[in-house]
Amino acid sequence: MISIIIANWRVIGGIFMGWSLGANNAANIFATGVSARIVSYRTAVLLMAIFIILGSIIEGPKCMDIIKEVTELDLDAALLISFSSAAAVAFMTVLGLPASTSQAIIGSMIAYSLASGANSPDWWKLGKIFSCWIFTPVGAAFFSYLLYKIFAVFFKKFIKSDMAFNIAIKWLLIITGCYGSYTLGANNVANATGVYYSSGILNVNQACAIGGISIAFGVITYSYKVMDTVGNKITNLGPLGAFIVVLANAVTIHVFTQIGVPVSSSQAVVGAVVGIGMVKGADSISKKVLTEIFLGWTSAPLISGIVTYIVFFIF
């Protein structure tokens, strides 16, 4: 693995992108559980790192082809696009805002095509990706709302004591968190190293392995800021809500993995949190924080595109 990276030094851009993705997006898997004090931060990041790598290796190839189909890239383009989009996501992470890595990557790819005069992106493929971006938070909110209603009835009927409830929630959250981490790795590894697979510098297995490890490293080293935003500042979830958000997020991301489109886990988890807020009442949702997050989503492709454009003409 190290020899591959040394021989193909441009992969450093993908590693940076993977780290930024892990620090920003992957924290969302266990953010609600950590904020509800059901799972410790240390346990959460360890489980996420393990299952993200597994998901990247086992199902990561499913989303790699879409990046290759959007536009053809050479090695220098792959480095420029991955580095620029990673810088945009890292900037959002420092601010504590969830950002869409898939939007950042596409923003950079479009900017590169415009700046270099290279082959225009496949707008039909981009349209497929854009539509999935819209349905990600909407779908997660739907699943969250529905699952909350179902499990609320289940717990009320079958779980009678507070002790049994707390034990059940803890283990359900851990299991679904591992599942969510797996689906995140499977879906989002293409955002980290897909451009290197597209350019031919890495084969699909190498891209999935390097991307998965990079995402896991980002989770372990710098995931707490966005975790705090998503878990504590949007709405007061409670233990059941924390579990449902993780499950709805995981189901949503896994659905798009089977379609073969990498989507934003940040959008999915925020959509799921909003779904819980809808059950509890719209007044429980912090509209100020949601506005800031929405601005973060729309800013990510714009910032990455601007950085790509500027760096292209400088170098």
C-alpha cells in the first residue's frame, strides 16, 4: 500500500480528500448517539473506522464508475480536483459545518473542465447525481419519520422498564452505527479516490482500500466539531431519536449505493434529524443552525470550484 502511494505521489490529494471526508461526514454516523451519551466518543470513532474500511473494500466499487463516467481525467487533473475539493471540505470542517463531499468533487470537476477546455462533463450523468442530491435529505427525513413512529409503538408495547429500554437502545445504536459506517464507506469512498480510478492511476481495489483508510483516519483525528453541530445543535433528539437518525441515515445511504451514486452523509443525517423534529414538532428544530448547514452545502461546490479554477491558472 505504501509503495503504491510513493510510486503514485499524486494520490496524496485523494488521501487529503479522504481525511477531510472522514473528519466532516463520517462523524455524522454516531453524532446523535454520542450527544445523547449512549456511546462514548472513543468507542464511536473506533467502530466507525473499522466498518468504514470494510464497506469501502466490499461495496466501494459500486460507486466508482459514476465518477469515471462523468468526465475523463488525466493524473494532474485528478490531483487538482481532489486537492481543491478536499480544501473546501476541510474549511467547512474547521467551521464545524457538515459539507457535501460529493458536491465538492463535482464542483471541482466542472470548474476544471471550464478552465482547461477539456472534454465537457456528461451532463446526463450529472443530472442523475443532482437528482440524488435532492432526494438524499428528503428520503432520510421520510425514513426517519416513518421509523420513529414504528419503533415508538414497538417500544411502548414490548419494552416496559427504563432499564430494558436503555439497554435495547444502546445495542441497537451500536449495531446500526456499525451498519451506517459500513454504508458510508461503501458509498463515499468514491468521493475520496474515485478521480484516481477514473484517471487510471489506481485500480478499483487500490482506490477503495486507500480511500477507506484515509476516511477512517479523518474520523479518528478530527471528527468532533461536526459531530457536535449535528448531534447537539439542531434538535433535542433523545435516545430513541438518536437511534432512528442513525438507522434512517444508513438505510438512505445504502439505497444510493445500490444505485451507484455517491451522496452526502451530512445531507442524509441532517434530513433524518429534521424527520425527528417533524415528529416532535417544528419548533424543536433550530432553524438558525439548519440555515447555516444549508449554506455549507451550497458553498462546498462553489468554494471547491473557485479553488480549482484559481489553482489551475496559477500552476
